[in-house]
Amino acid sequence: MMRSLYSGVSGLKVHQTKMDVIGNNISNVNTIGFKSSQVNFSDILYQTTSDASGPNPEARTAGINAKKIGLGASVSSISTITTSGGSQRTDNALDIMIEGNQFFIVDKGGSNYFTKAGDFTVDASGLLCNTGGCKVMGWQVDPNDPTKCVHDRVTELRVKSESTMYVPPEATENVYFSGNIDYKDSQLTSDTGKTTTLSFYDKLGQNYMAILNLKQPADAENNGVYKVTITDILDANRESIFVKKNVDENNNVTYSASEITSFSFGGEEISVGEIDEETGKVTIEGEGLELKFNPANGKFISIGAEEGAKSVSFSINGGENSPFSEIDCDFSAMTMYASSGSSTFLAQRGKLSDGTGAGKPQGNMTGLSVDSSGRIYGSYDNGDKKLLCQIAVAQFANPAGLEAVGSSLFAATMNSGSFNGIGEDISAVGGKMNTGVLEMSNVDLSTEFTSIITTQRGFQANSRVITTSDTLLEELINLKR
């Protein structure tokens, strides 16, 4: 009779434990990255009142089963349900959801933990961390190849530092000209000619503009020959780099020659002429380069003195410490077709084939982005995009064996599988990362409420066992009256 009392007590305890777990699940129904738990029961020790015996052919008796009385229930396991939770859109570039059974790796107090909560931010030192102050771990950029990351031991990810907040400028090294020249265009034979501007950058990232002029020589009627000249080069303030502005104590302005007195175009060394002291007007005299087309079909033939040349060089003679680079000017994209008497003459920075060598100013960081492989890129106001680092993930043979330690963190255990310290590239293990989205709790309220009902009934039934056993004991005591 006493056994039933203690069995009932064990039943109350296990159902109370289950109710505790259900309460924790429901309380975390809106916790980012939370994984719900499930309680399983098992019966415990049995008291054997009679052992089993086998059949006896000689005595012609059958076998008898053992007689055992159970001693109650116990909690056999509290396991983590590892299914993915729902997704919540946030449109925050550093909110990341893992699609797969992998975990983010974070460092807390020098130890590695694992989480599904991807609500990340950048702290004052530029480190990527979660809202609980744990540092997100991953890989650094390969110093020999800035387009890749070295999959070595995971380290903290510093996404904002002196080296990542800006990208250095690059000088323009390639430009190409495009357009169509119609020989019937009267502007080509006028005093002004056809003018275009060529924008380019020096090694310091400063912007300049070369003014080019296209004319048809008077002795080259309809033979497909034109002259291209550079008439001036302007700085970022749109003032000639060959002219120096002088202001005296009475605020009188005069102009004189600057330190830059010549440039080279297509192999021709062109010196700047006299500077008008009053207006600052510069005189640049050069023969210009011949731009030739086939008059029979309008196709490009050559530019400059070399027969069949597609491009010519352009450079500014800025002295020993010149910030200017030599620029290759490609004219091969130009044509000479009929176009109702109008012509186009345009310059574009970059190589004609792939746009490289266009040059750029210094770029300041404007934002961060994360791709589906966890690679973090910096975006810059000069149009650059630079790989900064990559978020690594961890994958376990038995994720349900991880130990929940709070704050949506898990620790590796002997039964979950160990972490190798390096991690995995999520794109190589069948998962991916979605940005602007968070993984919510995987708690299923319908399941939890059903479990509440069955747990409550189980608790009530076990309490009835105790009260009934107490009644039987009372009857036993009353026998001596």
C-alpha cells in the first residue's frame, strides 16, 4: 500500500517537471532563435514478488511469468526540438537567419557558444556581436587574395576599423571614345568643331577634365580623316591646371603659368603657350592626332601616327612627384556612318572590353551587406564593394544534444558532438543565410496547450492515487477499534 503512495508522488513530480518545461516553452514563444523542449517519462525500478519459471515437461507444468510491482515514474529525457522556427522580416542588413540545421558561433568570455539568434549589431570597437554582447566568430580575408577568406581557426570579426572605413583612390589608366561621325555635320568644319570632355582621376583620387576637340581639316574633304586635339585640362574646380591665379593685397587678380607646363598626347609633346594675365586664357598649340575612318564603309581605321593603332597614350608632365598616371585612350569604338548630319563624340572611363582601369576617388563606407554564404561586404560611396570577413557556422551530429545555457545560447556536450574550432562554410554544407530576416521561436502553441491538458490530467490522477492510498491506510488503522 505504501508503494502506491510513493508511485503517486513520483507521478506528481514528473508531471510537475513537464509543466515547468511547458511553461518555459510558452514564455519564450516570441524569443528570437529559441528552441522548445520536450519531456519524456519512463518507468523506474520494479519490486519482484515472484520470479519467472519455465515449463516442466516431466511434471507437466507450464511456465509462470515473474510477478513485479512498479515503483513509479521518472523523467527519462528533456530533449531540445531542433526544427526551424518561423521567419520575421526586419529589413535590417545585419539580422540574419540560417536556413538549415547549422548554428552561429559566438564567443562569450573566451568560450565558444552556439545560437540560432541572428540579431547582430556592431559595437563601439567595430566588432560584429549579438545583442547579448557575444562576439560573432568567423574567418578573415586572405591577404594574398582579397576576394576570398581563409578558412582557418575562427576569430572575432571586426567589420569597422581604420582599414575598412575607406578604400584608397585609384588613378585612371584606361578610357575609350565612342560615337558616330557624320561627314555632313557642318559643326565639324566650323571654328568650334565637335567638343567632348574626358573625366579622369590621379593617384590621389582628385578629379580632372580634359577638353577634346574634333574637326575635319580643310584639305580632307570626305576622305575619312579628322583631327583630335586637347584644348585644355581642368581641375575639380573647373579651372585650368596650366594657369595660376594670383591675388594681390588690393584683391587685384592676375594670372600666370602654373608649375605644369606641358602634356603628351599620342606621342606628341605639347607645351602650353602664353597665359593671358587678365583673363587667364590659355593657348595650347598642337597639331592634333589623325582619326581615320574607311570612307567606303565608315569603319574605324586608326588613331595617331601609327598605322592601324586603336589607341594612343595621354599623360600630364607634373614633375618628379607627379600624381598623374599615363592613360590609354581607345578610339576603336567610333564609326563614320550617316546620321542625318549630326555627330556624337563621347568619352568613357575604363577599358572598352571590361571597364577596368577607370580610376576612382577615395571611398568612405556607407553600409554593410551579407550574402547567402555569410560573406560580409562593405559598401563605399565611390561605388566600391569590399570583402571584409565571413561568418562561420557550426554543425553537430546531434544538435538535440546541445546544452541550453540561456540567452538563446547552446554549449557543446559529449553527446552533441564537438566543435573543431574552425567551423563550416554554410554554402558547403547545404544551408544558406537570409539577411533582413530573423528566426523566431519554434514553439508550437497548439501542441503546448494540448500538453497542458494531458499534464494536468496526469497530475490529477496521481494525486487521486495518493488520496485513495491514504484512505486505505485509514481503514487499516481503524481495524483495531
